[in-house]
Amino acid sequence: MAIAISKDPVARGVARELGLAGSPGASYLSTAKMGDVLVLFYDGDSVEPPPEEALKALGVSHLVVPSRHEMARPRPMLTAHTPGTAPSLSVAHAGLKSWLLRRICSERPEGFDCALEATHHAPNTEEVSVTFVEVGSTEREWRDRRALRALASALGELPRFEARAPPVMSVGDLHYSLLTAEVVDGAVDVGHVVHKDVATADLAVRAFMKHVTRPRKVVVYRKSLKGPVRRDVMDALARYAELDVR
């Protein structure tokens, strides 16, 4: 398990709250330890973590990336999501992402919402799972120590992570997932969230295959998917998992 600390203001703020100090060295990145968790400091943006081969060489199987969150209509938010852009996507760790969101939401400051986001933006990975935890949505929130402490508190508990809820994926979902409440309540762990605007049968199957633990169920939002797309998605996924059509 590793945490990636970029030059992103939220990442650096979280590092300060954790009492971690480091800076990139001549070999591109420097490392520190937080118990059994490796901390990587690098000079890129949060969406440009060290290459997967470099992560694997360091023994990293699961990477958590604290980052800023931006949106068209800014409001205070704490979010979590798996990254990835079609046609590839990153490996999703449903249990880890959901566990982090629960802890972050349990400590969110007054006035902040929390949400599980759809899969979006770089990087794409083939073997290393990547999970983003974010503070949004303006510079004011990125520097809010209350929000940074909520993320830092969750990351500080990583050595005690344990997945307990059944893994689920959603297709045809909104950007701020309709499954957020179920995740926060501990009913499910959600991996990839395939947004309604990009959902295809091919992408849904690719997303399903790219999980640390394959989902037992796929939630399909029928009102968000046009008839032919919905049928193709359901036909493609029915051979792999139980479908929950909503």
C-alpha cells in the first residue's frame, strides 16, 4: 500500500497534517514510511503519479492519491473515485475506496458534502489499483485544515483497512454516484462507476474485469441508458454477475 504525494495543494496539505516531509530527489521521487504504508513524494500533478513500472518495482500494489477536486459549480466536497479514461481505465479497489469514503465522510467538516464519483481522468493502470480521495472545489477548501485533517485521518488508518461489504459496480450512473448513501452506510463497496454519458457494453465489460475483487453485482440504471445501449450492456454483463436494474 502506498500514498502518492504530488505538488497538488491538497496532497501537500495532507502530508503536513500527517507530519510527513519529503521532496523529489534526483531519481524523480523520494520515499518515506508511515508504519507499513509507503509514502511517495514526486513533482508531478496528482493525475500524473509515478509510472506503473516504477510503482511495481517499489512493491506497490495499491496506490492512494490525495488530490484537489474541481467542478463547474463549486461547493465544499470530499470525494473518492477510481481514475481511468476509455478505452482502458485503472484497476479499481472497491473495498479500499469505499472504506476511505466512509472514514472521510464520518469526519467531514460542517458545510461539506461527500460523494462517490464516477470513474474519470488519468491515470490508467493494468495491475496497480489506484484510488483518489479529494477535497473540493476551490482553493479555499483545498487549504481548509478541517478538510485536510479528514483526509489525513483516513489515510493514517490505512494499516487497519479491511474490506467487509460485497463489491458492486454501477453502469449508467451519475457523476456523483447514486450509490453514495449505500456506500457510506456500509451496505456495499463500489468499484468502477461508469457514467451514463460514456457507457457502452465494451467499456462496461472492461471496467468489470479491472477490479481487485470482481463485483458480485452490477447496478444498471435503466433510465440513464437508451434502449439499445442498455440491452447491449445487460447482455454483455449478465454472463459475469448478477444484475440489479434500477
